[in-house]
Amino acid sequence: MTVATEKITKAKPFVKWAGGKGQLIDEIDGRLPKKEIEAGKIDTYIEPFVGGGAVFFYIAQNYPQFRRFYLFDINRDVVNCYNTVKKNLNRLISALKELESKFLSLSDARRQQMYYQMRSAFNEDREPAKLIFLNKTCFNGLYRVNKSNEFNVPFGDYKKPTICNEQNLKAASRLLKKANIECRDFEACNEYLGEDSFVYFDPPYRPLSATASFTSYSKDRFSEEEQIRLSEFCRHVDGKDAKFLLSNSDPKNEDPNDHFFEDHYAGFTIERVKAVRAINCKASDRGQINELIITNYQFGGE
């Protein structure tokens, strides 16, 4: 019993997420303004595109100096899911256990049938338990909707997916109770900005190519104009004396002459780090690429 308890002391994301930052945690951690954090000068964490929440979970568990957490996302389904884990965990766990038991008892053909039935049902009622079920059983753990806001990811055909990780959900719930979680545009975090704030921006990535299509996390696409608006808001954040770190795809992976980030984030620190491109229908097209980390400070808070 003791061993099992020790294994769940660290919460991790309870949904899989395209572009999730689990693989970049060390790179991000090495670029935090640690001097200000450790001195208690920065104690407010803001994440305007929370998504799978990997960075929030890491920081909330490793930097006790943070006393306030503000999480935002424009995706209402994701925000509802977070708030359900935070406030109505027992009911959620009960629903997930029932779904998991039923799903794992079925033949492959019946599992696929159940998946598409659940997908249709979710598009009607948007229940968080159904969202987690779909996330654990759909192709590549994607969240993607069409222009009508209908979840449209196909079946994933996993042999034994863990649909209800009860211990991790409990650990995540304990952390989320510390956070304010809202469905709002990224600029809404303006009211919490100040010299005591650290903002982590992880927006839907600029597509690496003309055929890339994994930015459809909400019915309102995050367009080039939105990317520019975000860059302008980052200058506003800087003007408020808050620290920010932003991650994004590096367009130079596909086009060495694409200077979007150099142009729009001129004057900030831009670094390229290695990551694995995991979301592609062809395994042969997955591989190591560069991603960008942009900050308005020198690492270490100097």
C-alpha cells in the first residue's frame, strides 16, 4: 500500500493534448526567472492557454513560492473538464469507472461502435466524463472540432486504455483547488498582470506547413492575425513589468526564410530547442524538430 501511495504524489495531465509540453518541461524549467521566484518577488502564475496543463502541474508542485494561479482557455469543454475535476471529482470518477468497465468488456468492433456513440452524445451534452473517455480512446489523444464545434476525431483502437486514473485525478484535483479557471480570451489575464506575475503562453501553434491542421482546438481558429495580436499583447505584458515565457513552433523547420517570430518578437530573447514532432498520421514523418522559447528576461532573472 505504501508503494502505491508514493507513486501518486505527483499529479500529471489527465488528458492527452496535441502539443503538450511534457517533453519540454526541462527546457522550460531551465528558463524560468528563478531568482525572482525563489526570492518571493514572483508569486502569481498565469497560463492563458492551459490545454493539457503540463507546465501548470509541474510549477504548482515544484515551486511553492507561487501563491496564486490563474488558468484560462478559450475552449469551454476543457475549462468545464478542469472545473469538474476541481469541484465534482467523485461524481466524475464514478462515471469514468463505469465507462471504462463497459468499454474494456467489449469486442473490438463493439468498442468502436461505443466510441462513435459516445462521440455523438458528447456533441449533444458536452459532459466532461465523455470528453475524458474520448480523449483516452480517440486517435492520438487529439482534441479537434469542426466549424460547427463538433468533436470529430476518429477512433484510436487502443488495446487497453486507462480511462479512469483515479489516483492521478485526485492529485490533480488537489492542485486545481488552488487555481482560478476561466473560459476567456488570453487578453483577459490583463487584470492579474504585475511585477509579481509570471505568464506562460502556449498558444495553438503556427502550422509548420500549409497542410498542418492541428490548431483547431476551438471552433474559432487561431489565425495568423491572432498570432500577431498575441505578440502585441506580449509587449503589453512586458510593459506591465510581468515576466513571460512563450513557446511555439519554429517555422524555419519548413521555411528558413520565415522570419515571423524574429519580426514580431524583436527585442525579446528567442531560443530554439529540440522537440519531437509526435502528431502525424505517418510515423515516418515524426521526428526531431526545433521549437521556440521566447522570454522578455534573461534566464535566472538577471
